[in-house]
Amino acid sequence: MTKVQKYLLLLLRLSLGWLFFYAGITKVLNPEWSAAGYLKATQTLPELYTWLSLPTNISWVNFLNEWGLTLLGLSLIVGLWVKWSGSLGVLLMALYYIPILHFPYVGYHSLLIDEHVIYSLGLLILVSFRAGHFWGLDARLR
């Protein structure tokens, strides 16, 4: 891999890391935030997402969502455990994608592909190229 490719991979890792960290920390710091509205408006698999939005479940769903995004972002920023956090991030993006999928439309403005798919592809690139090994803490764990 060339030096330019490594820098571009680093930039992708840092930018996705910041995107996820910011999305998560703003939820953590906002006591009014809840995923319930998003979950209740699902288009696909409404039984699952309605179950997740029940009062008995929403607190742990919110916790996993807030801290999952925050820790995913931190992991990418420092380049630690990128293989695992990136893979779990793809799963998280699938969980965000499914409820707004009304085949072949995703949300109101997309046909099959939306930002969740793009984020997943970016994460898969980071995982497959071992991005944490380039100017990240994963290099120290070898």
C-alpha cells in the first residue's frame, strides 16, 4: 500500500470516527433523546422494532445506541480494535437501515442506497484494510 493510500485510509477512519462519535455523544449528553420515535415509525419488520420501542426495552436500546455510536467513534479515532468495532458498526447501520426500508425506497429520498449503506461500505473498507494498523493503536497490539 502506498503512503497516499495509507493517508487516505487514515482520513476515512478519522472522519467516520468523528461522525459516529459526534452522533453518539450528542445523544449521551441529551437527556431528552430517545430512539422510540424512530423505532415506532418502522416500515420493515415492525414487530421487532415495535418490541424494541416498548417501555420495558427502550432504556437499554437507548443505552446501547448512544454508547455504541460513541465507542465506535472513539475506536475509529484512536485506531483501536477497528476490526471488531467496524464489524459491529456495520451491524448497527443495518439496524438503522431496515426500519426505513420500504423496498425499493429507503426513507424519503433514496432508492436502495442511503447513508447507512455508504457508512457500512466505509467501515468494511476500514476492516478489510486493517486501518487501525496505520497510525492507530492496533499497530501496538501485534
